[in-house]
Amino acid sequence: MYAQGQDGLMNTYRSPWRNRTPRTYALSATIIGFYCLLYFTDVLEPVAQAVKLQNKWYLYGALYCVFMTIGGIYMLRTHGNSRYHKLRITVNILVQIVLGFTLPFVMPFFGGKEFYWSYFWPLKYDYFFPDTLWGLPWYMALYTLLGSLVLTPVLALAFGKRWYCSWVCGCGALANTFGDPWRHMTSSSTASWRFEKYSIHAVLLFILGLTGIMLVDGFGGKQIGWFHELAGQTKWVYGFFVGSVLSGVIGTGVYPVLGPRIWCRNFCPMAAILGITQKAGRFRIAVKPDMCISCGNCTTYCEMGIDVRAYAQQNESFTRASCVGCGMCAHVCPRGVLKLENGALELNTDKAASGQLSIDF
Ligand code: SF4
Ligand code: SF4
């Protein structure tokens, strides 16, 4: 069964670890508890020192790599007959181990700055704040500015948001490895889609506002006492609710019961920007006409809750802002109906104009 790569489909809901059972609720509570200890207490500091790591954040980084690697092995054993997934998951793990852990860990030993090369604004939200930029060597400041303003949107126009959300980002990589056993837990209801539309753009507006405030603060606002205080409090509120609670405690804690992309789907401001860019770009999921047998595998396994089957039934190729291009819908389709494509921009536009290509949120 592993050789066919479909074992994940055969036992998905039968396993008590992959359905909403007391076990998965307990696991979810454990993960939430871990994140609360990590973010809001110092009880993990002695553990970090005991294993010769600088602080609890390096301990977290090390655990992140370990769980991602274990999850990656599980994921490839389940769906590993696809070259796309073999390559994608390998890149995910390497990016995390090299850029997300080893380099930031090692660079301070050589007099360098701790810097996360695979994260860009607005996901790494303080990388646009003047106080952060002034403290970076010029080449790192240039990298983070060009990465956020040029590289990220240009690649999203060409390849969709998948280049980042499914290949580079540590949050997406954890979701696609450690979180893979629960991808079918994602809701595809209309209510969840409505919530997602408002929540993700609300967080985007929040970080745009905060970045504006921090820029004003960095370029003279500090002289005005009340404004400087407002900037500090707004930054704290964002860091607490978005940076800690939504991305960590909830975003990862609810993997086993609500699916692995709650943060990416509902709250990540980077995903919001990439999604808007994706809609204007070349990426799409192409549907072969009159092939779908309505089995629903694609919708069940879409970690972003997209009702892929509805598009396939209507012979409608589509681009959805929320699609992270994980490729699982195409992988689990027994009829080979779906294909992830980076079509020519003109073709995309023509099809949209003629109604053959749906570009919903
Ligand atoms: S539509 Fe397909 S490629 Fe896009 S997120 Fe869902 S499963 Fe992944
Ligand atoms: S597109 Fe494929 S996986 Fe989705 S419902 Fe149709 S046959 Fe099933």
C-alpha cells in the first residue's frame, strides 16, 4: 500500500489519532500547553541550558526541526510516490534546518547577527521596523527590504504563493509535515470561508497600520511622548495576540482537531499579501474536462478548506487566493483530473475574461 502512496486515504478516519477523539483533543491541549509555557513563562530556560542551548528559543528551534523531520518522514511514507512531494518536503526540512535554525544559531558565535533568512515582512513583522533595520548590517537590511518588496511578490506573480507557503515558510513546512496527519480536519464550510476572508485581511490591516506607526516612530515620532508610547503598546498587542496567540498557541495547538493550516488560512498577513498577488499572477489549478467522478478526495484533503470538487464538477480551472499550492488535491485524485500550472499571464487573463477560469478569493 505504501508503494502506491495511498495508505493515507485508506485509514484516514479509522485511526483514533486522525479523527476528533479524546486522544486528539488531549494532544491538542498538550501542544497548546507547551506553547503557553514557551511564550508566557521561563520554565523552558533551564531545559535549554541543560542541553547547552543559549535560550528557550533555540530549544524551540531544535524541537521544531525534530518534529518537522519526523513529520516529513511520515508524510513521505504516506504520499511519497510523488516527485513533487519528495522534493518539496526535502526542501522544507533543509530550509528549516539550515536557514531557520543552524545559521541563526551559529552566526552569533562568529560575531554576526541572529537573522532568519527564510522569513520576510510581514510574517517576520519587525523586519520592517526602523529600530530593527538600523541594528542590522547593511547587507541584511537590504536583503530583508528586497526580499519583502521585490522577491516575494515577483515570485508569487510567476509561481503563485506556493513558492513560499509550501516550499520555504517554516509555518507552512510544519503544517505539511508534523501537521499532515490532520489535513482532512480542515473545514470546507461556507462559514469557515467567510470567517477566513475577514480574519486574514483584518490581521493584514493591523500589520500595515503597525508598520506605518513604527516607521513614523523611527523617523521622529519618538520625540513625541504619547506617540512613542502608543507605538510601543500597539507593537506589544500585535506581538501578543498575533505573534504568540494566533500563530503559535492556536495556530499549531489546534492541528489535531481543526487541521494544520489555521494560522496560514485565517491569520497570516504574508499569506494575505501573497494570495492577492496570486490572483493577479499565472498560477492556477487546471481541471481536465468531464473526468471528475465526484469522489471528493480533493476537497477532503485540501488543507485550506477549498471545495476543489465543486470546480472539477463544473470543468472549471481556478485560482484561489487561499490555495497554497501544496498539490495534494492533484495527488489524491484517482482520475488525474487536476494539475497545478503556472500558465502564461495572457492565457490566464483571457480565460478569466471568457469565464473559463474562476478567480474567487
Ligand atoms: S486547492 Fe489543492 S493545491 Fe491548493 S491548497 Fe488545496 S489541496 Fe493544496
Ligand atoms: S477532481 Fe478528482 S479527487 Fe476531486 S472529486 Fe473529482 S475525481 Fe475526485
